[in-house]
Amino acid sequence: MAQAGGACEQLQVGAAVVLTGLVATPQLNGAQGEVSSPAVPGADPPRWHVRLLAPPSVVAEFPEGVRAKAENMVVREAWAVRRGQ
């Protein structure tokens, strides 16, 4: 699986993710986090709450975490494969 938006079954509470493709807050691209609550029902598009873990600069800037669409998250195992790690 490359992106969470392509196969939401891997996107669940507790999933380790990397944020990507964000336009309004580009400083969050590449930030690592953990999905801390499911997508809000009825939201269009659904957004998941992500607790940010790294880097420290974005954790400090967004201490409450962020809400992100599935298409803007890559499950970290898939991210490592994409980056050749």
C-alpha cells in the first residue's frame, strides 16, 4: 500500500503515518505522527486526528495535533518502502 487514501483499511487509530501533499500547511509535509482518533462521521472529506511526533518544531507549533484527510497520510511502513529504507 502506498497511500492511506488508496486502502483505508490500514488507516486506523494507532497507525503510524507521515503527512504528505499538504498545501495550506506545507511545513507539515514529512512530519511523523500517529492517528489518534477516527475520521469524523459526515465530514466531507473525512479528516482523521493525528498526534504529531516528529520533528520537534512541528510538534511545538501544533501541540494539539492536526486533522488530515486520508489522501494526505502515508502509513509509515509504506513510507519506508517508498523511500527505500
